[in-house]
Amino acid sequence: MQRKLFLHIGSHRTATTSIQQFMHQNFEPLKTQGIFYPLRVPRHIRLMNEIFSGRDKAGDVAISLSRRADNQPEDIHTLVLSDEDVSMRRDLRALVPFTERFDVKIIYSMRRQDLWLESWYFQNIKWQWNPALSHCTFEEFLQQRDAFHWIHYDRFVRHLEDLFGAENLILNVFEKQQMPEGPVVAFCNSIGLTDLTGFPPPPHVNSSMSAEMVEFVRHMPLDSLEPPERDLLRRALEQVDRDILGHTGKQSEQLLPRDLREAILAEYAEGNAAIARRYFDRETLFLDPLPAADAPLAKLEIPQDSATLMQRFVAPLLQQLVANGTISAANKAAPQQDRT
């Protein structure tokens, strides 16, 4: 019997990191259920980058994955690969050769576009992997939203249908009432894992910083640092945000006033309705109500006077870097030679 291969391709900001951590941390228990999450990594970004760069081919990867599955002591009937960056690519034909060896199913989760844009802005500032989006204001960010082609869900799904067939697409809607047990459980249901008895509670990771910390980070050159140094600095910033600034709960990402929110959603309304009709037999894709018109917005603001800025952000950050050992006498550079 042909094995199934689930390709989880995003989108971002739909609990992908939590899903990946759950799958990675439960590598052995999943195998007892016949599910193989290969390569011992949380996220298969390197593998996907190799395929899309042409350095590797999906057909060859499929053979390798099949051998790995064959070598497991358990009877493996399902494999799962996960990388949300796949959805950012305009042409996914490089993945089609997987269908020669596996019964391929594509899992894609959709978040309402207004909420997705707000969350995506916070993440781009926090991680700063894209210099074009690392330091822009929210208004400047919104002006670039046409570049986020993968949240034009109807167009994106049409491409998936052309490659894999509509019958092989599993579309999930990232909303509380449509994922009543949470996104990790919804994902497990999508891959056929419906009994989670004995599994630990699903994790929640990759939360956003507060709005004021995001605005502070926007002015910092994290994108100019190497990833290890960037991670150390970001960790310290998150600690200051939580422990010093007191932002301990889930942070509000609401940035859009009601009129602009409605205008943005109108741009996607026709495509969303098309998806709702084709896959959910209804007219409305997203069911959760919009935030109240008078709901307070998160404030992307930092102190304008230097003394308050130093006291609230800079000094605590330096203290945290020392406390973490990032700034330490043990890291003292070798003395420079006298060049006189």
C-alpha cells in the first residue's frame, strides 16, 4: 500500500512553530502510531531549500525518505514534512515528483488577512530576516502587502489544485471556533492522528513581542547580525519585554482601525468567498467577528526623550545581556597590538 506524505506548507502565523515542536518532540510516540516525522529536526526548511534551489530533487528525496521509513522498527504508513516558507514560493512544481512515490496531501492553514498582516508585521520586526521589512513602519509595511501573494488564498489554492488536485488539499481555517481544540490538535486530525491519549499537551511557542518592544526593535540593526548573535540579542529583548516591562500575557497585535480593516478585507473578499464555496460549502470563509469598532489598538510607541528611553529600554537590555552571559569578561577580546 502506498504511503501517505503530508506536506505542511504554512501559512505563517498559524501556529506552525508549535506544530513543528509537537511533531519533533513526539518523534518516538508518533512512530508507534505509524507516523514518521523524519530527519530529527522541528522544521524541514533546509530540505525544502535544497529542493527549490535545484541542489536536490524531490524524486531523490522521496527515495531517501522511503528508505528511512523502511528502516524503522514500526510499521510506517504516513510521513510528514513541514516548512511554512514553502507557501512564499510562487511555483511549487518542484514538489510534484513526490507524487511518484507517495500519496501526497497538502496541508495549508488560512488566517484572516487583516489579522495575518498585523501578526506578520510583528514577526518581521522581531526576526528581521528580510531587510526590506525589518525597519519599516506599519503603514509602509501595508503598502507592500501585494507582495504577500500566498494570502490571496483563492489564487494560491488554484496553483495547488493545478499541481496536486483539489482532492489532495486539506485546507484549515485558523480561527478559534473552527479549531475548537486548538491548531495543533486540528493539525493532528488532518494527518489522521485523532487519539492523542498519552501525548503531552500541545506547546505554544513563537509568541509576539509587545507593541512597544516591537517599535524599539524596529530601530535596531538585528538584520545586520549573524543568526547566532541575532538570537542572543532577541532572547534578551524578549526577557526585558516580559520581566522588566511586564508584558507577560498574550500581546495585542491589533493595529488596524476599523475602517482600514474593512477596506483591506474587501480586497480579499471575492477570493475568500470562492474558497468558502469550493471547500466548505458556504459563503463565508472566516466566521469570527471583527474586533469592536472601539477596541483599543496596540501602540507602536517608544519614549521620545532620551533619558526615559535609556531608563526603560537600553539600560535593562544591557543588564539582561550581562545576566545572560552574552556580555562577559570571559568574552574579552585579545588586546590589540600597539601600531604606533
